[in-house]
Amino acid sequence: MLTLPRGLYAVLDDGCRPDLSLAEQARLLAAAGLRVAQVRCKRSPGRAGWEAVRDAVRVLRDAGVVALVNDRVDWALLSRADGVHVGDDDLPPREVRRLLGPDRLVGVTVRNAAGAREAAAAGASYVGLGPVFATRTKEVLAPVLGLERLGAEVRGSPLPVVAIGGIGLASVTEVARTGVHGVAVASDLWAGGDLPARVQALQRGFLLGETPRP
């Protein structure tokens, strides 16, 4: 079974950089030294969306990057992605695991440790927990956790936790200190104009605060 790399978990989003295709984003991020990425396509439904995701997954996998697809289990299967990440409105995690089999990664968005325990029982590999901070990348109706609450929920989770929501270079070290397995970053990847430097800085920031789980 695949394992989820620790540290920076990039989110390729067709809304963050509409001037770049998802495949172009994937190529740039892979060249910058990324280890794991989720491909999220909300603006192009149907065939166009599928083709965009397929092409991005191909670029990532060819570069040795662990590639996950947001929401769409069918797209993950067809593109031969390494796994899928699902939320409240998607297929239940137990059904996702049944469809993907035992060897691929299944991520589930949760809001607390109780949700993480339910996801573990359903066969999830890891959980995305948040929102840690307010985010403008996507609309999230759940309340913001903050760092103290995040740490408490991480300690109660039986699965590796990827912190999600509003995380960037200014906060990545403090988030890492809560004991999370990884940090999901979307729009902040593209801040500053120098992508390789930004990716390296985010990875270094995580390592500075990293606290191994017992």
C-alpha cells in the first residue's frame, strides 16, 4: 500500500491559477520538488474536467509525485491516480475503498477526531482536518479550528492528519508543531513569483515545526 509523504501537500486548483492548465501547474510543481499533490477541478465539469485531471495526473505520476484526485473516484480510477480525496457530499469512504481496492490512498475531509475515527473504520488512509484558518480558495461552512483545537483533534486521530484551510508560509511552522502529518496549501504556493523557492520554503517551514507522532 502507498504511504502519504509527510510535509507539504499541494492542491492544484483550476481556480487558483486560471491562466495555467492543471497539467501546466503539475509540471511546474513537480519540477519544484513536490512529493504529493491533489488535483482539484471545479470549473470544468464533464469531459473537459476529466481530460484536465487526467493530463495533470499523468504529469505528476511521470515525475514520481504521489497524485490524488479530488472528489471523483471514477476520474481517479480512469487516470490511474494514486488515490482520491473525498468530502461530505461525495461517495462514502467505505464505498470509495471498495471501488479503489486496498492499495490506493483514500483521504477524507473531517472536522474533528470523531470524524477521523469514523473515516478509519471505513478504510480511509488519512484525513484532511480543518479549516484551520479562514480560506478564500473554496467555500467552507464549517467553523475555523485554530491551532489549539487542531492540536487536540490531531492527538485524538487514529489516522495521519493533513491540516487544511488557509495555510501558507507565514503559518506552516506553527501548524506543523501541532503534530500534523502534512499541510495542504493551494493559493499560497503561487505567492512570491518564484515557485521552486516557495515550495522549498514551505517544506523547510514544515520541517522546522515537525513533531513526530508517538
